[in-house]
Amino acid sequence: MAETWRDRLARSIEATGRSHRDISLAAGAGSGYVNSLINDGKEPGIDKLLKVCEAAKVSIYYVLGGFDITPDKEELLRLLSQ
């Protein structure tokens, strides 16, 4: 079975040592939000997923595409998208 964005998000959050609840609250969502993404199949909007990734300190490019980029390149992409 191919790895999904949920798998990458769950593994990244686990590596932080923080709970799903903690990441959810840090992202400005309800306390069970990350759990509903990972375990219940909830489909997030890109803005919410970006906040979760920022709270977990993981690249959204890694979560969605499976590839990681440097923080400098990620910042450049953000600036170009504006």
C-alpha cells in the first residue's frame, strides 16, 4: 500500500513528541481536529492543513507530496505565490 499524506503527517507529528490534541490547538482548531484528519479521514481545506503543518513544524510539501524542501526554498515559494 502506498504511503499517503495522512501517513506522513502522523509520522511527522509523532516525531515531535507532541499529541494530536496539542497540534490541533496550536493550529487554532478544535482539540480533536488532527485526530479526525488522521484517523477519521476528514478532508481538510488547504488553509487548515497549512496551519497544522506549521504547528507541527513540518513542510506541507513533504506532507502532500512526500518530498522535503529547505526552509529557504519554502519561504521563496510562499513569497512567489503572493
